[in-house]
Amino acid sequence: MPVKLYPVVIHAPDVEGGDFGALFPDFPGFTNGPTVEDVLARASEALEAAFEHLISEGEEPPAPTPVAAIPADMREGMLCVSLVPVSLPGRSKRVAITLPEDLIERIDATASNRSRFLAEAAEDRLRRG
């Protein structure tokens, strides 16, 4: 799977003991956390969720904004910019497979999307070798 890096703008807490904030130039919304590491982890999760939503809606994800092109208003109060990786799925291809009926029934009983379940199981097995 190809990987793209998306910039996230990290803002320092506004008040003593407050949370750090994170904004993506390419996606709406924000996230926060008590430490920079925590806010980056949450930003990564938010980015993955945004991509899952776009893909489920059949939409093309935007290209990452170059760091130098981040709008000035988003940079105000900025602590730093980080790049968050996201794995982009390849194009899907329809295939016909044959499986035992009872296996299909067990998959359908646990998964809301049979194709996604089989793809994730195959990815997991290939990672393990």
C-alpha cells in the first residue's frame, strides 16, 4: 500500500495545564491531548478515520498540503508541524472465490463487510509470513 504524509499543525495549550491542539490543513475538525505525543497519536487516528470515511463514500482523498503552503491563520499560535503517515489502499478489484458455506456464515456472523474482513485477514496473514 502506498503511504502519504499529511501535515498536522500542533498548537501549544492556551492555558497552564491545558491540552495541545492539532489541526489538519486538508481535513475539517481538530483533536487535542495532554502531551504532544498524545495529540499526535490522536491525530493519526483521526486521519485514518477521515480516510476510511472518504473511501467508504467513494470519494478521492485530497493531496497533502505542502508544509510551506499551510495558511497563515492556521500557523498562528503554532508550536510545530508534524507529518502523519496514512496508508492508502490500492484500487479494488472484483474476484470470484469459492469458500465453504459454513465459513461464509461464520464470517457474516462476525463482520458487517465480508470483503473487508477477507482483505484484512489476508493482509494479516501476509504480514506474518
